[in-house]
Amino acid sequence: MRSRHLPTIFLLLVIFAIASCSSKPKPRANAIGVRLGVAYPTASFASNDLSLAASDDAVNNSATLRQPFVIQFAESLEGHVYSQWVLDFAEVNLNDIPPALEINNDNETYRSLTNKNPNEFMIKRSQTFIDKFLIRYPRLEEEINSRSEPSLSADVDLGIISFGKLWGIFGTSSEANRWFSIGGGPLLQYTYGKYEINVCGPYTIKGDKHLGLGQYTRVGECTNKGELATKHLSEFGFGVLAHIKLYSYIGDNFEINIHEHDIYTVMGENTDYEFGNVSTSVTIVLQDYNLFSIYARF
């Protein structure tokens, strides 16, 4: 949800809270649930201030079904303000993340490039940061320059377990009916798996397009792929969760939520890539959309 909508949502929350101050809302309970939703992960790779590869809506933008089973912990209420522990699991599988584009006088983006080129085309090395990357890592020159129109790409294959606490606010129209729940909080995360930085020769964008998350996207492929670095992960870190629910029914035996949106961020700094003592930051954002979820209270 875009930021320009937030003032309206908060105003509605205040109105609902004032209108419903005479009814005491029913708290969420410990419960086991199922959900129907999609996950849309994105990732970006950078070396200090130099962008290497980054997910883009116009290329390889695809959503996958979320893991359907979920555990809910009981919440604490103070009026229409809540706090609640959260536990969740997510998988991130991203292949052939497109090379980061160097902004030039034409102000090119992947969306403008795909609109301009309806058929298959390749990304030129001059459109990316690969020559600046070579200045920093000249020992990779032979590996990179042996390819036609080389550029950088990345792959991600991770599992992420998140545990943390949310604080938020909501409006009600009755004891059991909630509207516009908005919250957020910090997460402790355990991340395992790997990610890779690769050289392509070239990076090709196919002509066929398909519907991604709300808009059309094209398939990007890192052809003649060569691995420059691999990072295997098994580590703890910190993230942040932002959380929105449009409507919730809190019953005595079950709970129903309609239209949920969760945004998780996972951030890491690593200095042990195989191509040298380089500080490489990886930022992963998980956007999850649930059409609905149903919980059985216990």
C-alpha cells in the first residue's frame, strides 16, 4: 500500500476508535490457522555504494503461494492498541536477478527498456556497473571479459524463520468486528541457504510477457552464467515487519481476516565473499498478500 494512503487510514482509525470507545474489543487468542495468499520477494545486492543486481517489477516479477499454515499467539489489548508475538516462516527463491542499471542521460529503467523493445534483447555492459566493478576487482577481468556484453546477476535460495513482537492500532464497529489494523515491530531472524553473484554473457530479456504481481513482466535470463561468489548462510540477524489487516472477525471459537498485507525486511552485511575482502550488502524484502486467513482458537 502506498504511503500517500496512510494519513487517510490513520484518520479512519481515529474515527473508528472514537465511535467504538463504548465497546470493548475482543482480543485475539492462541490459535492455529490456514491462509490463502501470495509471497512476492525482492532482493538487491551492492558493494559499498556500487549496485550490482536488483529485483525489478518489469523483469522476473513473479509471486508464489505462501506457506498455508500459521500459528497465532494471544494478543494484549489496551483499548484499541494491541501487542502480539509473531512467528513465521518464508522461502525466498530468486533466479537471474537482473543487473542494476547505471542511470544515464536517457534515464532508462527496465520498464522503459521492455516497452521500447517488444522482442528479445540483451543488456549491454555500458548500461550496467560492471566496468566500475572491474576497477575494484581487476583479478576477475579474464572471467568477465571472456563473455559477450558481460553484466552481473544474482541468485537467492533462502529459508527465513522470523520471531518478534508487533505493536499496533485498530478500529472497531462492534466487539467482534475490527477494521484497518495497522502495526509493526522488530524481528529476530534465522536465515539459512545461499546466495550467489554471477557474471552473464549476456543478460537476455525474452520477448514473451506474462502477468506478474499486478502488472506485466518479462523473463530475464543470465546466459553463459559464471559464478563469481557464493555465500552460504546459517546465521541470526534482525529485520522489521510492517503489518496491515483490512477486516477481522474475532469470534469465540474462530477468527477470520480479510485482505492482509505483511512486509518483512531482511538485511545483512557480509565480508567473506570469495572474490576478496569486500563488504557486500544484501537487502531482502518480502511482501506477502493474504486474500483471507481463518484461525481455530484454543
